[in-house]
Amino acid sequence: MMFAKLGEFIVRAWPAVLIAWVVAVISASIAAPSLELVAETEEFAFLPPDSPSLQAESLFRKAFPTGFCPSRIVIVARRDSEKGITEEDRNFIDDRVDEESHPFEHPNRKFELREQLLRIAKEDEELAAESGRRVISKIRTFRDLAGGSLLESHDKKAILTLVELTTEFMDSRNRIPVGKVEELLSDPEFLKEKPEGLSIYLSGEATVGRDMLDAARNSAKATEWLTVVLVLILLGAIYRAPLMAIIPLVTVVVAVKFSMSLLILFALRGWVVLFQGIETYVAVLMYGAGVDYCLFLIARYKEEIDAGVSYDEAVSNCISKVGAAIAASAGTVICGIGMMIFANFGKFHEAGIAISFGLTIVLIASLTFTPALLRLAGMWAFWPQVRTERVSSGGWISSSSLLSRLSEIHLIQNTWEIVGRALIQMPMRIWLASIALMMPFAVIGVVFYTHLSYGLLSDLSYHSPSVRGTRVVQEHFPAGATGSITVLLQNENVDFSDRETGFAYIDELTQSLYDRKDELQLAIIRSVAFPIDRRWEDEPAGLNKAGTLKRSKQFYVSDEYLPNHVTRMEITAEVDPFARDSMNHLTRLENEIARLMPAGLKDGTKIFVSGSAASIRDLKAVTDGDQVRIDLLVVVGVFVILVLLLRKVALCTYLILTVLFSYLVALGVTYSFFSLTDPQFAGLDWKVPMFLFTILIAVGEDYNIFLMTRIEEEQVEHGPVKGVVEALSKTGRIISSCGIIMAGTFASLCAGSLKGMIQLGFALAFGVLLDTFVVRPILVPAYLVLLHSGRFGRFGAWLGGPVPEPAATDSPAP
């Protein structure tokens, strides 16, 4: 009744509906600023506030306000010759002279690396006068007294120069200083004065973050354009009518623009939190789902036109007859993906809100904007075939479709009718064979379910500047040099600056760690007692040891916040901080520090650990919990919707099991494909299982709902078994068309350079095709044929089949 009234309203007020949509989209677009101005770009900022790594960072900021360095730009200079770095190279990097106090005499000195970096820092300071926050906090070279010697490799072939920043590694403000440093290193005049044979590369967390932001932005643009092109090609092939192909595309474009504009406005008010890349997830799902909804609506509209009704009646009838089915289908997807709002990890939580909101908008647009466009197009909607033939089969797709034409010339040979006949003849054999063929990949999906990659570098192309620079750094320095481990010890009863107590305890603890250095895979351990990888007392003769001790206490012991009650240790490991093993290594190191702690520190000492490995460990812990919780909620939510629609608990259970099985198969195929094609494959990106599960479960049941509702309709006329194959034949072409378009939109995710997005695009495209051409047309109908033909015997009633009527008995004579 509701959709019948909606159809009548659209027919009466279709010009007003079109105008309202146009005005709303233009107004929202003008009011909404750029996504970059509101998007949260820091990956680990989405961790729960009580995450140990965030608590450690909070303590660090309070205890060492001038020493906290969230990210760095790392410049590595290397000379491959046997003699290694020369004195000329060192002077080119830093010649010990401060330009402001000692004006240079030689004109070539202005190209010294440190002086150029100081110039960039000064420009940043001038910008800070407007923005209110400096990005560059300090420039450190191998000449620095505090740990500068650690910036030169042991093989004397490489030297690091650090630009320490006040911003997190994926902060969009890093793009300016990273870009300026990159311009400097490629400047022709700078390269002309660079010593011959000296190579310079760019690395560091800030460079990694900049590359990831650029890759995400480029991937979003490439994905959006490829999505539009693929959808346009597929719709053109299906309808062979320009307007009929453009109408669904225009509907989705309008809905996507309106949704993103509203989400940005919501973010400005603090109602939602958006992140870089969210527009890709929202747009791809809206394109896939929105075009599907339009296809079902247009197919029924074509049926009404071919039945001889007027255009007004056709618009009204198509909304009335398929509006409820489209809304129920969309409700399943929205509910399934909406379960992500219960995630603890902020990105999953916010993605659930944004995607569900976008799908709601595209559903409304499909039921209002699309029929209004159809009414506007009128007889020209199917141009150049303005006059169409009546569809005798009552199918769900137009007689002018590519699939229908291929069927007429016997290229497809009525594929779905052939499948239906085969299912009636040998349902058990087909059912078991399909499961057997997919089972090995499902096993792979289960075995490698947790074999995920949390590395930041593994998501970037091998040719990214940060990846190349990091490889060079790791060739000459310990693997952990790209992300050191900071250990904070807090004890309100211990004075860590006192030589007899706290200082002595840290000395003993540091020495204990050095004694197990190889076993614990540690390269460098720095503390208040070991300020530059050795005891302060072991400083070479002639140096001011008292000055070293004073600087050490200032650097390693808190001053204003909890004075002298917090100390820190800086540890460089032999383990890559972005590798999977780094999490286990960090846990082991943390346990060893607690075990080796001197007796005077054991009581009341709290241990906090920060750094890349600590953040990744927290990320894994929270997303592992989210995966279990969201998987369960998605299954329960979708199952409840199925039961409400179909009212058959056992059958709904089987439908859920089929999509769960297809999810594991898709996961196994994806893992197998990338492990065979990528020589540096470290596991699927950690975001793939979550998004793949929620989307595949929701979309899979989406198509099952369309099939099952048509089966119930056909069984009334053709009987329990024949009705199944009739419904498969009549819905096969339209659902297959929708599945191809949905898979095409997901495949557009592979257009970018981020490996995680490529993996997700492949997995989603394969999973949708698997569901479209195997699960929905084979596993579900074959099971139903077995069920309604009595092949399961007395267990049929328990498995969702009809309850057998009791056998008739002779009544006793009165």
C-alpha cells in the first residue's frame, strides 16, 4: 500500500521530484567543503582511547613535552664504494658551521643539506604564525652531541639526517614539508653540488604517510572513473539504449554526491568522523547496489510498457510491484553493513555509519529520482527502439537486452533453463560436485584466516619513494631503525635522577638487557645511564662527562610532569617494526623488561610502550575482537531479516550457510592468488576480511531474497519442484546482470596502487561472481529440489521442507 501511494505521488509530481533532487544536491555541494578539510588522516587515532599505545603516547607528551616526535622525515645518504662516506660527503651534509652566526665564504656552501633543511624549517615557522602550529620541530644530523653518532651506520657507508615533526605520520599537514624536502633532493642546482657518487633517498614515517595519502587519493579518483566507465559499458550492453543506460548512472551519481556532501557537513558538526578513503568505500557500494535497484525497477517498468499500459501507469505499477522487494533487499544490505557501527576500531565504526547512510540515500533515489527520470524520458527511454515488442515470457529483463538477444540467436542456449533441467535430473550430484570443487579454497580460507598484514609499507607500491628509502635504510642500519621502541617507566616512589636509587636501577636494567641483547634481537639500548648506546662513564677521555650526565637526565627523565618519576628507554630492535613478527617480539621484550626489573623497581612501577610495533599490536588486538563481534552480529541481523521475510527458520539457516561458505571460498581464492602472484606477499591486508565478510554476506542474501520471493510466487502455479526451476529461469538473467555490474564496480577498486584496496577489490568481485553464478543458481536451487522432492527422507521437515501429512487410517465403524 505504501509503495502504491508512492507510485501515484511520483506520477503526479514527477517534475517537482526532479527539481527537489537537483536543488538538494547543488545546495549540499555548495555548503560542504573539501573532504580533506574534515577527514581524520591518522590511522592509529581510531584506536579506542584506552589502548595501551595511546596511553603511552599520552604519558610521553606530558612527561617529555619537547621530546615527543610522532613522526620523522628521514634522509639517508649512501656511498657504495669500499671507502664509504667521505669527509666531503660529511661536510656536504653538515659542516658544523651555523650560517646565521658564521656567514659562509664559499658560495657552494648554501647547498649544504642541513642549511637547506633549516631554511625549510624557517618557512614552516612562518606558516605556523598563520596556522598556529609548527610542523617541523627539530633537525638532527650526525654532528649532534646527543646521539648523533648513532645516525652513521657501522659499515660507514650511510648517514641519516632526521627532520622531526610534531604531527602524526599520516597528518595531511606533513605533505608540505615532505614535498619541500623532496623538491630539494631533486633540485638541479642541489644535485650539481652534491659530491659525485653520493646517493640520497627519502624515508621516515612522515614520508610513508604522505605516500599513503597520495595513493589513497589517486586510488579514489581512478576507482570512481573506472566505476563510471564500467557501469556505463555494462548498462549499454544490457539495454542497447543510451537513455536507459544513463538513467541508472545519473541516479547513482546524484545519490553519491548528495551523500558525501551531507556526510562532510555532518563531520563539521562532529556527528560523524570521516577518514581518508571513505569516499571510495561509499561510492563503490552505492554504485553497485544503486544500479542493481534501478535494474530491477526498470525491468518491471519495461514489463508494464510491453503489457500495453500508459507511461504513467507503468511508472506507478513498477514502484508498487517491486518497491517492497527492493526495499527489503536494500534493508538486508544496510542492516548487514550497519552492524559495523558496533566495532571498537573507529574506522570500521565510522565506515558502517557512512556506508549505511549512503545506501539509504541511493535506495530513496532509486524509488523516486529514477521513476521520475523514466517519466521524463517517456517513449524515448528505449530509443532507438521506441516501439518494443511485448515480452511473452514475463521475464525480469527487457527484450532488447544483450543477454536476451544472445538467447534468441542461441549463443547462450537458454542457460538457466538448461541448468534448471539438470537440477531436476541430478540435484544431488550437482550439489555435491559444486561443494567439492569449492571446498579446498574454503579450507585455505579457514587456515589462513588470521594470516594478515598490518604493515604500512606492504600496502604501498615497491616504487614509492618511502619504500625505496626504507629499503636503503635497512641495508645499512638495524631493521628497527625505521621505527624505534620507546619504553616508559613510571614510579611515583622512585627518583630516576638520583644516582644511588632510580638512576642505579635503570643502569642495572639496561645492563641486563645488554647481556641478553642477541637473544632478545636488540641492536641499540639507550637510557639515562646509557645515553648513546654506552654508559655515560665510558665516554672517551677528554669529553665532559658531567655535561653528558646532565644532558642525559634532561633527555631521559621527566621534569615538570611527575618530576623525576618517569624515565624512558629508547630501543632499536633487529626486527622490522612493520613485520608481523614485530608484535610477538614486542610482547616478549615487554615481559622480559618486567622480569629483569631490579627489586627496587618492581613495586609500583608501570610499564608503557609506544612506537609503530606497539600501535600495530593494539590495532590487531582491537580488530581481532571486532571481527568476531561484527561477524556474529551480521549473521544474526541478516538471519532475522530472512526469517521475517521467508518465515522458514531451517531454510534461512541453509541460506546463511551458503553465503558463509562462499565467503570462505572467496577468502581462500584471494589468498591463493596473491600469494602466487606477489613475490613479497606478507598476507592479506588486515581490512580485507572485515569488509569482505560484511559486504558478501549482505549482498549474497540480497540476491537470495529476490530468488526466494520469486520461487514462492512460482510454486503456487507450478508446484514445489517445478516452481524452483521456473523462478531460476525467470530471475536468472536479471540477477546475473546485477551480479556482473556489482562485481564490475568492486573490481574498480583494483585501479589504484594501494595493495589492500586491490586485494579487497579482487576478493569482492570474485565473491559476488561466485555467489551470482554458483551459490544462488546452483547451491540454493539444488538444495530446494532435493528438499521438495523428498530426497532427504524423514529429515526433510527438519531441513526446511514441507511437513508430511499423516497417513490416512480407516475410521472404526460407529
